[in-house]
Amino acid sequence: MGTSTEQAEGAAQGGQHGPGAQRGPQGGDGAADGPRGDQVPGVADGGAGRPVALSPSRASDFMQCPLLYRFRVIDKLPEKPSAAATRGTVVHAVLERLFDPPAVQRTAPSARAMVPGEWEKLLAKRPELAGLFEDDADGERLGKWLADAEALVERWFALEDPTRLEPADRELYVETVLDSGLRLRGFIDRVDIAPTGEIRIVDYKTGKAPRPQYAEGALFQMKFYALVVWRLRGVLPRRLQLVYLGSGDLVTYDPSEADLRGVERKLLALWEAIQLATETGDWRPRPTKLCGWCDHQAHCPEFGGTPPVYPLTVRAAGDVPAGEPGVVPQEA
């Protein structure tokens, strides 16, 4: 699914892989959305729907560019799969299934050997991904792509020891409704629970650790997960851990209640802005250097394009509360 602000900013500095860097409909790195993304449940695939929930990726989309959010959530415009995002999907699958056998069998060679099989499984589910290598008659590009995925998997073993880990959950789908009525959802790569009950939330990134000025985007995603887990289980996660396989870095953060309450306030403000834009149909582009990664330039006014006809009923101007549609809340 698309790319978050942090991922795209990382791509701009050579630290990530650009658009499509997340799992879900587009596949790749980062947080996946729920069963039907953030739209109204029951809307047929390909149809428009009003958003009813937030995931980390869609929240990041709106903060990056409200019009990008519209294209992905309201219009559901197709996006081209990328080799980097697809590699991220394969690597995540290996790291998820690595824990299936007993600890003694969790070795780097066995994990590397899983990569081709996971690629074949993904290809069977999404045949269109074959187009990534349609001009690769001798298989050279595919071979290098698989080797790169294997190298990312092997690097993980230098960062964590799977023989000493027994995750409580892997690829955990979480969903909660805040007191305000806002529904939050997403997929967490891994949840570890210590014998003392302390919770660690772990997320794998196949890119490089971002520069400090871009680090907040990834932490926002992790705090989002922490907030959901806190509201669901009544336990404040002890640690948030980002595993950057591209650079071999571990980044940890210990959240406080104040941190998560701040994230909750930010999400509520974000949701109010999304609802207002949905009601008015006023989705404003936010030009940045990240626009070069966007698949939707043909529909973007900043590039001389025209957005599709808005598929939802809009409210009359007099019925819209005072305020500016599409305003993106600032960092908490």
C-alpha cells in the first residue's frame, strides 16, 4: 500500500525505496491497512467509499498530501507495483514464518532458502507482479532481486537472535475505537511479551535508517501502534523497536503516557480534517520534493492534471463548519 511520509522522505535521501513501500494492496514495507483499508466496510472492490478508520499509512498519506489520500482512499486509483516494495513484502513474509519451526532450526541459511518460495507464493496470489521482470528473459534481474532479498534477511540475524525469541504475535491485526468514536487499525509486524508482562512492538524496515530530521515519521507509526495496543489491552507498551535491514540499525523508543495522549490528540485533529475534506470534496495537493515519487501526477493539478470526478455527495458550502478543508495538523 502506497508509501508513508517517512518512507518517501527516506527515499529522497536514499534511505528507503520510494512509493509502494508497504504491505497490503500494493505490498512492501511498513504498516498494512485493515481488511478493506480505511473505507466503509461492504463497499465493492474498486468502488468509492467514505473513510471510517485510520491506519498509520493513510494518516501519513494525508499529512504528506491530502490529495494523495483522496486518490488512494476515496478514488482508489491503481498504482504500479515496484520491485523494492515487492521485495519488502517477501522479506516480511520470511521474517514472519521464520518462527514457525523450533528455535534450533531458525538459522540464516534456512531463512535465505525461504526467499524464493515466498516469492512464488506471492506471485501466485498476485500474477501481475510478473510484469516486474517481463523484460528479463535470462532471469538475471530476478536473480539479483532475490539475492538482495536474501541479503536483507541474513542481515537481520546480526541484529536479533531468533533462537532467543518467541513472539507473542506476528503480523497482528489490531483495531480499536477511541472514546471519540475514531476507529484505528493496522498490522503490527511482531509483538514480544516478557515474562513480567512488558510489551515490545517491533517493525521491520527493508530500507536504511532515516536521518534524524526524518525519524519522526517512523516513530509516529510506532506510537500509533502503541496507542492502539494500550487502548486494547490497558498496558502501555514498554518499548518500540524499528529494525532497519537496509543499514543494519536498531532504533528503540520507550513511549510514555504523555507521548501517546499527544498522538491521540493529533489523530483526532487529523480525522476532523479528513472528515471535512470528505464532506466538501476539497482535497488540496501539498507539493513537496516527494511528488517525484507519486504515481498520480497525471491526475494532479500541480502537474497539469485533472482529478477524477468526485464520487461522493458533497455538503453545501453553507452547511460546512467554519474552517479550512484539508488543513494538515502539525506534528504534536
